[in-house]
Amino acid sequence: MSALRVILTGLALGLAATAADAQQDSPASRATLVGLPGFYVAVEDMDSAAARVGVTAQVLEADVRDKLTTAGIRMYTEDDFKHVLEVPQYYVNVNMLALHGAQAGLFTYNVSAEVRQAIKLARDPSISSTSVTWRAPATVGTVGSDNFYVAIRDVVRDQTDLLLTALRMANENK
């Protein structure tokens, strides 16, 4: 087994093992989604190698917004997010690495999606912050550059579907 494969396998296992279980999709994390009025969508900028094959934060954000809007979820603007503390954020992050050498033409990736909300400390409600309250399981994989565009968009859409399912489950009897 090549050294690169060992490193990538270790990285994938490490990412999976370090996910914060408390925020993973569960009845407890879904409870934090009850009554949310909508989301501000933020997709982290990606490496220029992703842009060369057509995957940009703007493309992914448009996919997410379309999926959420079609489901009847309200979309907040960046201005709303900056000026209203209570606006929940749906945050998507794609980390990728274009491989070289014998593995040239391959991308390895990690995709995560989470809901961030304003919180107040129970011991001192005057202290507020932002915290992850729900998280889709991270997706780690390797794909050829010819398929990267479709694969990443599909993974982000799948994680957004998980959010929509969690929202439906959280709010079905409300």
C-alpha cells in the first residue's frame, strides 16, 4: 500500500472519529431545529483546483438555495445575517486535495454541512455566542477529476436533503 494511500486512509478515519457526536443528526440535535424560520446559506470558498473543474462556492450555494427554497424554507440575505443575531446559518464546507504523481487526476475530499445558531449561556444569559446545533455526517471520498463536479454537487445536495428530513421530523407535530 502506498504511503499516500495510508495517509489518506488515516485522514479519513481521523475525520470520521473526531466528528462531534452531540451535534450529529439525532433527536436531540433535531430539537434545535424546531420552529426555525429559515437560513442564511454560507458555502466556504474552495481551492482553485476545484474551480478549474467548475466547482465553486457560488455553484454549491445556488444548489443549496434552490433545494431549500423548493422545500419552502425562507432564505435570509447576507445583510440579514450580519445585522440580526437570531438568523440561523446553514454552513457548507468542502475540503479537497488534487493528487499528484501516480494519483494525478484524482481529488480526495471531505464535505461537511451544519446548522449554526445563536445561543445564550444558561448560567449567564447575557453571554451569547454562535454554536453548531445540527450536523450532517461528514462525507469523505476520492473521485477522478472528470467526475468531481457531479460528485461534490451530489454530496452537498444529499447533505441538504438530510437537513430537510431533520427539519420535517423536528416540526411534524408542531
